[in-house]
Amino acid sequence: MLSSTFRIVALCLMNCLYLVSSPIQTFMHAPAETMTTVKSVDTESYTRATWLWNTDIIREQREEILSFAASQQIHVIYLQMNPDIRREYYRQFIREAGKHGIEVHVLNGAPAWALTSERPKLSYFMDWVADYQVTASPEERFTGIHVDIEPHVLKEWTTSYDSLIKQWQSNVQYLVDRAGKLDLPITADIPFWLHKYSVPGESVTVSQWMMDKFDEVAIMAYRDQADNIYSVAAPELKEADAAGVRAIVAIETKESSEGAFITFHEEGIEYMEEQLEIVESLASQHPSYTGIAIHEYRSLKQLAER
């Protein structure tokens, strides 16, 4: 989700580490004879979501965005908060989204949001949301908060891990407390490998700690084959089961320099839908599983129009 060079380098390193410690078939396409057979699943009971980062387009493309989202069975749009966009556009967008049966969650975040020195930015965001909710009518309000922090791209992840995790925890607690006061559920993006890291001084994984705080997590299982998506997401789905927290599995459609196995960009939307049907079948055994989140609106639309 993050587009910086730092994210690309960091995630490449993380994927390499995971490759060393995981069976090679996790990353490779399974032979046809070993592909998972799909069982019947009521996909209508699951959520489908997408991220919309370029908020400025809601000013001129509102109906186009919502019509496309509805055609893709999108139930939730994570819309980034951009203070430069007048609030009337948010109100119009959310009101019209509701007519399509689509919820809108306010989105924001950055790797540095894990640092306590960045708390003023978190405060500004939450103040903006609080003020917006008060001034908007019920049908124009956000129905959730979504944060994308990903501090593993920071140098502190390797140079001062213990301190970084403690700061991240502090900021997460702040966000959760503020969301609670607004009576809004809050979701966080987490990488599929976060369960491999422990909270300093505690016998709990970082992902378990996050699940104990957030209402829902979006497990970034960025792979382009169903068995691999489920394989990398399964450990944190199991943690979510135990924690009693909702978990949505996220996949990528943007072109990626991290490897063709990361994204559905090369394969196209028909193949993606086939694979997501299998993912639903595999993940449905988890009571925590709530659906699929597709990153992100612009690249998904490009995929559908090819």
C-alpha cells in the first residue's frame, strides 16, 4: 500500500527471509493436479473491500467510482482522508455510496505513525474525523476507521526494534481509544508475517497484540495463487480465531517490482476472481474470516478494463 522505495526494499527483504524459512511451494504455482478443489461457499455473506488513496477523484468521478465498485461487489471503500478536499465532497460521496449499499471507512496512515514523535499527526487525523462526524448527517458519516502504518519499512525496525514496537503500541492504543470515543470500529493492515515477531518482554506475537486492540485486521497476503494466499494468511487467521477478532484477507492488483507472484496485475481479473473463489472456500473454515480486500481501486479498475 505504501509506494515508497523504502517499502519496496523492506518488503523484498521480508519476502526473502520468509522464503528461507518456508516451503518453496508457498511461492510457486501448484501443478494443475494439486490445485485445491472449490467447495460451495456463500460468498454473499462475506465482505469485499478496496482502498481508494487518490481522494481527489471523488470530486469529479463520484458516480463512476461507485458504479464500478458496485459492479465488482465492493461493500466497503477505505477512503483516504485528504484535508485539502472540501468536506462537501466527502458528504456527497458517502451519501451516494450508501445508495449503492457501500460503506465508507476513513483511511490514513504512514510508517512514521509508529513513532510517538508523530503523535500530533495522529491527533490531527482523529480530530478531523471527530469534527467531520459531528458536522455530517447520519447518512453522510464514515462507518469505520482504517489505518495503514507498516513500520517495518523504518530503519528503526532493525536498529532499535524494542523501542519501535513499544512506540507503535502506544500510538495504536491512542488510535483505538479515540475510535472508541467516536463509536467507530477500527481496522489495521498487517503483513502476513507479523506473527513471526514478538512483543519485547512478552510471550505474545506482535500480530496477537494488535488483534487484541483492533476490531478487525486486514492480513496483507499478497500472492497471486489461491493456495499461496491462504497458506501465508493462515497463521494469522488462526490467531484471529483465537482472539475473537475479525480478519479480512488482502490481495494486490498493482504492478509490483517485488516479483510477479505478489500481484494479479499480470494475470487479469478473470483469473483473480477464480482464485478468490478458492480463497473464500479455504478461509471459510475460520470463524474470524470476513472477506477479501483488494488493493487498490485504481489498479483494480485498470485490471477490469483490460
